[in-house]
Amino acid sequence: MCQYITHSRVCFVCKHEDTVLISEKHCSHARRSGAFGSCGRGIGNATKSTPQHCWKCKEYPIAPVMYSGMR
Ligand SMILES: [Zn+2]
Ligand SMILES: [Zn+2]
């Protein structure tokens, strides 16, 4: 079965998820004929996630939870 691989980055601090790209993974049958999904078995989905610091957590290393009242 051919698969769409969703590459995403998941922030290990706030769990924010960012999809980076979606690639196509040909199965052996589809690779032979050269056309994605040509095996006729349907197209599946898979996710590959990489842990990261999202831009927010990079900017604010400590989660800005209680900012109100701080002056
Ligand atoms: Zn296939
Ligand atoms: Zn984050």
C-alpha cells in the first residue's frame, strides 16, 4: 500500500504541532510502475514527527503562563 507520510515537528514543551511536508512513499508495486497509488490497494497515511522547540518556546524559554499582574 502506498502511503502519504506527513512529516511534522512536535514541540516537546507546548505540544504544538507543525506540518513540515507531506511526502509520498511508493510501495514496491507502485515503484515498479512508477505511479503513486497505482497498486490499487488504496493510499494510507503515516506520520513521522520530530521533537523540537517551536518558535514560541524558543522566544520564551519559560512558558508565559501567568503574565497578568506582573509589572
Ligand atoms: Zn501502493
Ligand atoms: Zn512550543
